Amino acid sequence: MVDKDEMKEKMGDIKSSVSDKKDDVNDSINEMKENAQDKSDEMKEKMGDIKSSVSDKKDDVADSVNEMKENAQDKSDEMQEEVGKKRTQAEKLLNDIMNAIKVKQVEVGKTLSDYTTALQKPPADIMETNDSIILKIDLPAVKKENIEIGIAGESIDIMAKFEEESEDEDIDYIQKERSYGETKRTIKLPSEIKVKEASAKFQDSVLTIKLPKIEKEIHKIDIN
């Protein structure tokens, strides 16, 4: 027959063993929970680090983009400034050229005016009678062989060559108005002339040209 006390002792041992096992299981479960919590916290920390890194990268990219925009704007401003300088320089150069051209035009105009005035010399008198036109032109210091006369239509050309005197090397002109070289003057005639009957003489430095006029025919009309 089984001893009751022995049975109680065995039952006590079994309960104690079960309790120990239960505690071990609970400890294991608690340890697993703690490990799981640690893993979760570690994962959260890693996710936080990743988010922070991503955010930093995003900020870096944004900073790079802004820097590129600023650089591009600076380059654009520099290019606009350079273009403005080039345009200003070009406008200044163009203005200088235009001013130089205007000065030259004035000088050329004055030269042409002086040349035209020179060509109007020597002075001439133009007279008209009933049957002819008479011209008297002063040609001092001109030889007869250096004078040419040409008649064309209703105008006459007088060309003369003034021989320049030999100059002394020790002489400096203060003013020089006498004509030298070739000169030509065209004079419009007030009426038609008989070209073949024109005559000229040169005496005492005065050229006299006589131009007979063409007589205009007068047609009489009978009155009925």
C-alpha cells in the first residue's frame, strides 16, 4: 500500500516542478517580449536614422539645386552686364564714327565750297545788245595759248591755266589768294547764239567773247 505522506511529497515535488517550469516559461516569454521590444526600439531607431539621413540628403539636394540656381542667376547677371558693356562700347564707337564722319563731311563740304568758289574765278561781265551777247573775263597772268573756249547749247565753258610762279624757299606766305593751276567756269547764256559766228580776243589780260544771237523770226498774222 502506497504511503500517503510519500504521495503528498511526490505531488508536492510535481507541483514545485510544474511551478518552476511555469516560471521558466514566463521568464522565457518575458525575455522574448523584452527582446521583441528591444528589436522594435532598434528598428524604430534605425528607421529614425534612415529618415534623418533621407531628410539630410533631401536638404543637401535642395541646397545644391538652390546653389545651382544662384550660380545660374549670377552667370545670367554677369552675361547681361557684359552684353550691356559691349553694347555701350559699340554705341560709343558708332557715335565716334558718326561724329568723325560729320567732321569729315564739314571739311569736305568746305573744301568743295572753296573749290567751287575757286572755279567761279576769274570774274566775268555779261552784256547783251540787240544782236549779240558779250562776255568779258579777267585772266591776269594767263597766256593766250593756255585758254580754251567751248560752246554747247545755251552755255559756254571758259578754261584757263594759271602758271604758278617759282617760289623762294625763304618765303612763307601769310595769305595766298591768287589763282594757280587750272580753272573752269561755265556761264549760262540768256538766249540762243550763232555758234559758228562767235569770236574772241585776248588783250591786256582781258578775254572778250562776242556771241551773235539768233534772230527770232516774227510771223505776222493777217487780220480778217
